[in-house]
Amino acid sequence: MILEIFMSVCVLSGGFFAFVAGLGILRLPDVLIRMHATAKAGTLASGLIMLAVAAGFGDASTVARAVAIVVFLLLTAPVGAHMIGRAAFRSGVPLWPPTRIDPDAHIKLGVKKPPENDRP
Amino acid sequence: MSLFLLNLLLALAWAALTGQFTLPGLAIGFAVGFGALWLVQPLFENRGGGYFVRVYRWIRLLVLFHYELVVSSFQVARDVLTPRHRARPGIICIPLKARGEAEVLLVTNLISLTPGTLSLDVTEDCNTLVVHAMFADDPKAIARQIENGIERRVREALE
């Protein structure tokens, strides 16, 4: 009984955060803020669902696979977000106008600053 | 790291003696073995050479990380689900004290999953980290927060 409640809570909140991550892609204003939503909420969502899977099946091989999935997600999701954000920043994708950019950032990275009038 | 091997050996011995070669069996064996080693630590050179401190720091880092992941997800959820965009984003340069590729990798990965910040790029010499922050009213405060929070914990765990 308690196990079932625990599993339901995990699956439902996992689904909720997956929904938030997807909706974030649609609603948030620019690519970098969207990466916040997918990297954080998406990782937590899959972690919660895998926790429910591990608790529900409970046998060693399923638990081992669930743990492996979570570990690989924790390793790869931030790297993916990092690479997409890096590519966007280096190629000068227009950002949401209120974004304040540290003037040293382009110099320190050795990339060209996009011209101001590119920004919407 | 030989104490770690000894601890693994104790975990295997526990699993063999209780006849439970399962994941929870091995985990319990590891915990019991850790307790036993901790009790006899005056017997080892150097009191175990910091093994116990390091395990404690790793556990502290993991707890901190999970807590921050949950907090940041709620923050993102609030920003996505409320009608107005609350974010005041900015791109910030943060000086990195972490040395070595493993430390930098762990710091950047953890920063991406903690509230309000997403690591964008690292300079060639690994001295500066460029992050995108959701609430960048005070760039210095964010830099200090990362330096004293995640980065210090990571350096303590890996040193």
C-alpha cells in the first residue's frame, strides 16, 4: 500500500516535470533559457520515473538498469545542454533582449561579438 | 585507495556469508564494512589516510546536488507555468579555481543542474567559466555562490 502510494507519487511528479520541460521549450523566450528547462526538469523527471520503476520491480537486474540509466542521464543531459548552449552563444544566436551579457565574455573565449543590430 | 578495496572485499564477504548476492545485500555489506573499518581506524597508518573524510565529503556532495536539482526544477516549473516571464537573464564570467579536467567536468555538469545557472563555455586555459544565469541581478553574488558552494565541495571531494 505504502509502496503503491510512493510509486504513484514518483510517476505523477515525474510526468509533471517532463510536461514542464516540454512546455518550457514552447514558452520560454530564447534558446539558453529553454536549455534551463530541459536540462533541469527533464533530468529530475526521468530520475523520478526510474525511481518508481526500481521501487516497483525491486529485482536486482531492474534496479541495476534503473541506476545505470540515471547515472548516464546525469552524465549526458548537462553535457548536451552545455554543447547546445555553447554552439548558440558562439554562433551569435539572437538572445532575449533583457539578457545582460558580460562584455568580457566574448574576448575571454576568443570569439567575435555579434553586431548589435542582429538582436531583435 | 587500498581501504576502499578492503571495504569492497568486506562487502563481498558479507554477501557471501549471508548468501545474498543481490544489490541491497552488497550495499548493506558495504555499509557494515565501512562501520567496522571506522571502528578500527587507529590501526591504519595515518588513520586511514583521509578515506573516511573523503567518503563523508562525497556523501555531502551527493546530498547537496540532489537537493539543488529538486529546488531548480521547481524554480523552472514556476517560471514556465506562470503567465509572465520572471527571468532577468545574463551571461556571466566566473573565475574557476578547479584544476584538472575531472574537476572542471564535474563542476560544469553540476552547475548546469543547479538552480538558475547553465554552464555555456570554458576558456582554453580552464581559468574562466561562462555561465548563463536566469536571475543575473548581481553577477558577483552568483560567482561567489558557485565558488563557495558547488566548486568548493567538488574540490574537497576530489582532492
